[in-house]
Amino acid sequence: MHISEGVLSAPVLASGAVLAATGVAMGLARLDYQKLPRVAVLSAAFFVASLIHVPVGPVSVHLVLNGVVGLLLGWAAFPSILVALALQAILMQFGGLIVLGVNTFSMAMPAVICHYLFRSMVASQNRVVAFAGGALAGALAVALAGLFVALALFGGGEDFATVAAAVGLAHVPIFIAEGVLTGLAVLFIKRVRPAMLDRDHA
């Protein structure tokens, strides 16, 4: 779901950079530095998830895990995802540095949105409710990321309209997979480190 270099117009790139910088600043301002290890682990998980490719027709898509990142980090998802995307761009040529702002915002803003929408559900003592909250967060985070990527591509002109639609359709199976994985991850975390999902420890 990375947008490559040379695709977006300068206004879209500039807007993405400003929005991403704002999100990172908010994330750092709210970050409890005792939670830096958690941020680092989730950044690594986000990085590794991109290596798991799933063929969908003539294209391939990969896991994102921004739903899990958002649930556990809130606004700190911005710096976490920024680091992972920067490393992907440098080490594996996924996306690029010029488009890093747009890619960061497209992945991190849905994570933050899902944090606020579903944090109370995953904090529930009812395992069914907690699983449902995790599943909804995982699916919606990827769906919103696909929407933001599509909107950025639409901003590049009509030539990318078809590509934008293809991005959304190709990620439908990932919505489902991410929902299930995030729901299961929430149940696992509730069993081994339940405090991580308490609203007071967000």
C-alpha cells in the first residue's frame, strides 16, 4: 500500500508532509518515554508485516498491522510508523523518502482513529467484546489506509483513478485477515499483559 516516488503532485506531497509532521509532533509530545520499548517493538512488527505478501489476482498485498499499533500506542503510532516506513524506504525501496509524509499519514492516522473508536471495547473484560473491538480496529485501520492512499492518488490526476480503485479492491481480503489477526492479538495481550489494553495505560 506504499505510494512510490514520482507519482504524487507537489501540493499533495507538501500536505502529506505537514500532516505527518503534525502527527509525529503530537505523538512525541504525548509519549511516555517509559513506553519507548513498546513503540520500538510495534515499529518492528509493522516493518516485518510488509514482508508477508499475499497474492491477489495479478497483484500482491501485504499485512499492515496499523490497527494493533493504533490500539496500543494512540498518537505515538505516528513516530512508530514513520520510523518503520523510513527503514522500508531505505532498506527495501518500498515507497520513498519524498513521499514518506503521505505514506506515514495514510497509515498512522487510521491507527489513531481506531484507537479512539475501539479502545474502550478492547479494554472490556468481556472477551467477545474485546475480540470484536480488535477485529473492527484491524479491519477499519486498513480500510481507512486504503482510502487515504486512494485519495492521495486521486490528487495526482485522472491517470491514477483506476490505480486508486484497484488499491481498494485488492485490499479487501486484507481487511478480513487484519481484522481476525488483530482480534486474536487483543485476546493474547489480554491474557499475558492485560494492563497494556487498559484505558488508563493508553
